[in-house]
Amino acid sequence: MKDGTMKDGLRNKLVVAFVVTALAGALFLNLPFTQAATKSPVIFVYSMEANFQPEGHFNNYAETGYIGHAAVSMIDQLAPHVLGTTNFYPELATNWNFVGDWLVVKLRTGVTWHDGVPFNATDVWSTFILHKIRGYSEWGSNIIDDVQVVNASAVKFHVTGLHDLALNWLLSAYVNGPYHVYKTYVDAFIAHPDTADAISVDLNSFTPRSVAQGAIGTGPFMLSNMTESDLWLKKFTNFYAADTIVIDYIHGIKEPSNEVGWGYFFSNTADWGEPFAPVPVATVLNATGTKVFLAKQTRHDFVVFNFKNPLLAQKTFRQAFAYALNRTELVLSANYPVFHASQDIIPYSEFYIKNWLNTTFLNSLNKYEYDPDTAKSLFESIGLRYNDQGQLCYTNGSVVTLYVKFPAPWTDVALMMANVATQLNRVGVTVIPLALDWATVDHAMNIGDFDLVWYTAGGDHPYQQGFDATNGYGFPTYGQFPKVITWQGSNFNLTKFFVDWGKATSVAAETPYVAKLAQIYNDYLFALPFSDTDTMFYGSGRFIYPPSYDTAWMCNEYARGIIVAQLLMPGKFQLNMTYWTVPTEAPAQTPIETYIAIGLAVVVAILLAYIFLVRKK
Amino acid sequence: MKWIYRRAILALLSISFTVALTFFLIRLMPGNPMDYYIQILMRSGRARTIEEAIARAKSLMPVNMNDPIWKQLLDYIAGVLHGDLGRSISSFTPVSEIIVKSLPWTVFISSIALTLSFTIGTIMGLVLAYKRGTKFEGFSVAALTIFGAIPNYIMALILFYVLTIVYPILPMRGGYDSLIPVGLTFEFIVSVITHAILPVASYVLTDFAGWALGIRAMATTILGEDYVTVAKARGLKESRIVTNYVGRNSILPQFTGLVLSIGFLFGGSPLVETIFTYPGIGRFFASAVSARDYPLLQGLFLVLSITVISANLIADILYTRIDPRVKVGD
């Protein structure tokens, strides 16, 4: 009897164990189907190079902790400028026009800040007052000298010149200074305008309130949480165009380096971003699980000459330098598909100015095609000579030696600058590449401690470069132009040129100035553009992206605003429904797991029937 | 006791000297925070003109930035004595807040890594010493030399690639899953542990070899000592000889190294923490150097100086307790 009981006990334990295992197995095998049936919130993971603000707080006017990229979807612009065109896309502004020197901007109604406070014209006014405290360009450059509230849904700016540039700068401004949040600072400035510097410093440490309470912006996404490495934005359900937003959350993840960032895409962790992969071009373009988008010619890369070096101050030397450089070889040396050899040696050659200038004019410009013989003869034409070793020398026999500085952390740039040295060495110019950390390069650029330095700039209004060139005169990276240059055989006053340009109030009136600027750049070569550079984005298969690059989506900030545009524009950015929801069509074949699960369930049912029905008898 | 007081006073002087030295050294680096920030603004297009960039950069700088360097040093020391380490230029957060937030993460992974690498290394070293002359020893020593030569950030990249991309079985970034609410919950604790595995493994896989090779060399020497031969002749168990006779005597130099390593626990590894986006102090070291964030660098070096010098002091004191042969005259 005792043996029988023990056997029964053992058998019962085995049966129970089997039943539990079978049930667990059935559940486990059905798990994929269970998961597929659950609709998760749509999370868009945006890999971003960014500095994050102190955890838990966000202040639009903290100078540090700029997070950009995905975070721009928290705030709206009045009307972002569509790069490469003269168009603007209406966001908070619905209409704008000039009445004399006043730009009157009508605002969208029914918009609220993320904390529920209605948005109105006072918020735009206070934003521009905060800009004034900070010394933003529209004030410092005398684009405007006054901003006034017309009524609750209109503001006006007194534009002092350059209507076209004013539109560009004012309408593209992010409206991020809600008066009810920044009232203390705005009011303090209105009462004591002379204390702007002190107010500006105080603004950095202002933390309006906790993230959950704070009025951050009026954009489609509101701040949910922020840590040192993660940014969480959630859909703002009161956004004026909320029905066009297909994403519930944006998760911004900090991308510490290209190598690591590429890992985020290679593992399908990130849905969007722009890491430079440390792998060959073909691998980038054919990577499994990622889609690659090239936003065409969003910036250009160039070599800046330091005019403090008497040799580089000579136009003929700079032109010889340009002939000595094979730009195609140079951009290929980076082994990365975003760089394209510049064709017309003018600022933003492929991107902006071509919208203003016709092909005949552009063809009349010097292309500086690679020609080492011309380079050598130009070098010799200014009194330099070659020694027995083929090195270019001064008349006293000392070898011409130039140092090119560039940021070592950007390996593609480092490769290209090393190639500049290699190519120049071929024509006898000794160029020594110096790969340095960013802060050292930045310092060298600011104080003019270089012969040659790599630089990059994004597309913008052509006046702006000229403005920088003249107003930044004496600042080595930007202002290499003397105020008066010898050009086409006579003195040419650049200050006057830009002052005159500033009076132009239409595209037609500005076009001759753009043409002249292009000619001056092309002839004078204060910097040598070598690449019209794309921005490369990566997208995951979880979303459906626009089929091709379209300038209309490139709102601002070097194409990073594309994400905002895509989030907003219906039909341009969609969910890949096979990932996010249950497939709309039944699977063609029942998976084997289902049969196993059903089989196990049947076995369990028989066992249970045996235990409770047969054995009881 | 006098000796301990003398050592403590010397440690305080060393800390003061290190703080003053680092204050000057970091300012000797080319560049400064203002230059860096101006170019950041211009490159990113956030400032349209150089004047705007300069105006905005100015608002970030500490008010005493233009004072003579000696005055800046005195201000800093006065601040430190009042517990004020200043504000980070790159995040405008109090430096003490950054340190308080990030230090526990670094100490967490570094202490686990040190314990594991020391334990594994010590055991392996003893085994290798005991198996000296065998093929196993030759192979192991070669392998250990290779592991010991790999920098931890290279190991981190290898682990990152293999275990988060090719075989995605471990989390690739952060200190915990940001979807899990922070708190003493099972889910959160598991998340913290799994996120620590790769940074810890990066340290352990590159550090244990050093400990193993160190103790192997020491133990090999001790195995030739007469008292070990006598112990064997007395017929004592192998395990007792390995642990009590060989292990205990060969661990003394290791112990010194261990205590000194504790000081460096507080510095973390800038590159490993950056690769895994781990919220430790090492990541701030990396960003502070890049941005020439003087106040943050000073604060971080202060912590590192205090911990390393204190660890030295503790090692000196403990050594006299562990090894009775070491005598210190008053």
C-alpha cells in the first residue's frame, strides 16, 4: 500500500509537471502571435549628436544644453524657409506682407502652449525681446530695430533694410519665449535695456519649472523626460495639426560617436539619424535593415587661407593653390559618399546661388580645373622658385611650408586634409597636416593661428556670407576680406557694396549683387570650396519615408528640420504597418508553431480529462 | 600614531598641490571654452553672425574669467573650502551636482569590475604558478598577455559590436532602460544589472590578466621557498599549501595594487563609459576635456586627487597591519 501510494504520488507529480510544462510551452509558442496582436505605442527612435540640459529641466534660453535635431519638433517657427527657394512654409504665421518698412505677420489662432496657455502675439514679441537680450543677429545686424504687437494675432517688425533677408531670418525664427514663462526677464529688459548682459547671464541658469509642468513650445511634440543621454517627447494632443501626426513618442538617444552611432542603425535600434559609418561606401549604401537618404548639397566644405601669411595674402598664390588641387581626388580620399567635388568656385555653388544665377553666367566663371603646370607657373610668377629637390622655395632658398589644421575626431575630414597635403607636395609645396582636437582647432581659427584650415558651412542667404565677410573683418575664419580690394583693375569697396545691397528689397534688385559676389569669390578666393556636401540620413524599416530627397522638406538647420517636416506633412512620413499592427492579410500558411501549440493543448486537455475523470472512477 | 598623522598631513598637502597644479595645467591646453562655443554656434548655424556667437558665448563664461590667473585660483580654492565647485560651463549645472549624480554609477561598475578581475586574476595566477612548466601554463600566459595588452576601450568596442549588434543579447546603451520607472523594483534592478554587464566585462577582460600575471610571478618565486618544500614534505594537502602558504604570501604586493586601484575607481574610463553611454563620471571627463569646461575639469580632478591620495594613505596604513614584518618607527 505504501509502495502504491508512493508510486501514485510520483505519478501525480509527473502529471502535474507535464501539465505545467505543456501549458507553459503552449503559451510560449503562442507568444509571437500574442505580441503581434497588441498594438504598441509608435515610438520613433532618433539618434542624435546633442548636448542635453540638466536632467528634468528645460529652458529654451539656456545657452548650453542645446539639443536640436528631434527636439526642434517641440517648437514651431513662424514660417520655415524652404532652402533653395524663396518660399516659406506656414507654421505659426499664416500670412505676412510688407507695409512700407513694416513686416506685418498674422498668426495662427487656436494654438496653445504645451502647458495649455493660449499662444498669442505677445509670445512672439517676448521671443524677439529675448533675442535682443541675447544679441541675436536680426538685431545686431540692424535687420530690425523694433517689434510691436498689433493685436492678439498679429505682430509687426520694423525692417531697416534687406527685406528678403529679413523675411528669411524673422520667419524662420523659433518662437520659444512664451511671455508667461519668461516675463521676469522680458520685463526687466524693457525697464532697464542697459542690463541686457546681466539678464543674458541669468537666463542660462533659469529653470522655468519641472519638465512635466513647463511651457516648452507649441510644436507637435512636448517634452516628457530628459536625462543625460535620453530625450523623450510625447505627442501634443492639442497641437493644431495633431491629426497628421502618426507618431506617439520620439525617443532621442545621444550618439556618442560615429562608430557607436552606426551600431545603433546596424542593430536596428534607431529609426533615424545621421552617423558617419566607419565602413566603406558600398557597405553604407547596401546595409541590411537600413535605408539611406542623401539630402543633396546641404553644406559645402572649404579650405580657409589665412591672410596674415603674406604668401597666402597674394591672390595669385591662392589661385595657384586652387589649380594644384584635384578636387575629385580630394573628395574621393574621404571614401564617403556625401562629398562631391565643387564645380563652380563660388559659395554654396550648387545649392543656393544657382537659383539666382543663370547657367551662362556660371559658365563664365573660372572653374579652376586641376592643372598642376598652371599652378607651378603661377607660383613662379610671384617670385617663388623650385630647388633641386623640386621643393617650392622663397627667393632666399628657404622652403615654402604651410600648416593645415583640422579636427582629428572627424576622420573623413582628416583624410581629405591629409590629401590636400599630399597633392600640394606633388607640386612642391610643403604642406604639413596637423590633426588636432576640436577645441584646439577652434582656438586656432578664432585667433588666426593657422595657414590653412578646414571649414564647413551650411546653405543660407548669399548676403549672409558677404555680411560675415565684411562685418567679421579681422576675424580670421570669416572675415578674410580687406574692406577695399583691388578687383578688375580698380579699388572695390566691399563695405559700400554690402551697404548698397542692404537697401535692396526684392529678389530682382538683389540678383546683380549676388552675381557680383559670386564673381568676387571666384576671382579673389578668400577660401577655396572643394566639396558640395550632402547630408546622409539613415532610416529603419519601421517607417516609410519620402521616396527621394526634395528640397521642399529641407526646412532649416542643415536639413535636420526634415524630420519636423516629415512628421507634419501628411503622406510624407508613414508607419510601416507590417511592423506596427497585425498584418491586414492572413498568413499564407499556418506556422508550424501553431500546430505544435494546438497539439500540446490537445495533450493537456486529454491529460486533464484522464486525471479528473478516468482516475477518479 | 605620529606616523599616521604625518602621512595624513602629507596627503592633504599632496591634494592641495595637485589641485593647484591641475588648475594651471588645464588652462595650458590650447583653446578655451569661449573659442570652442563660438565655433559650435557658427558651425551649427545657430548663430548667424560672429558677433552673435561672441555675445552668446560671453553669457556662459564665469564672471571672473578675465581676472588674473592667481585671483581665479584663490577664488576657486575659497569656493572649494565653502563646498562650492562652481558651475559647469557646458551645462551650467553645479559641478557638485554632476559629481554626486554620476559618481555612484562609476563606483558601481568599477568596484564590481575590480572585485571580479582581482578575484579571477588571483585564482588564475595561483593555478598557473602551480602548473608551471605545463602546456596549459604556456598557452594561458600567452592568452593573458594578449588580453592584458588590449586597451579597455577596444574591448568595449568589440563587445559592443558582438553582443549588441551581431548577437543582440545585451543592452547597448545607458545605465538602465529609460522606459522603466526609477525605483527599488525588481524590474529596475535587473535593468541596472544587465546594463552594467558590458562596461564591467570591458574592464574585467582587460584587467584580470594583469592581476593573474602579477600573482603568478610572485607565487612561482614562493613555490621555490624552503617552507613550501617543508610543507610538502610534511604531507600537507595541496589546497592548503596553495592557499595558506603560497597564496597568502604572494598576495601582499597584489594587495597594494588593489588598494591603489580603489583610488582610480572614482575616475572611471572616459572612453568605455562614452561607448556605452553609461551615466558615470568618466563620460563627463571626456566631454569636459573636449569643451575645455574648466570648472567641471577642476571638480573632477579634485575628486580623483582626493581618492587616489587617500587610497595611497590607506594602503600604507593597512600594509603595516597585513604584514607584521613591516615596521614603522615613530
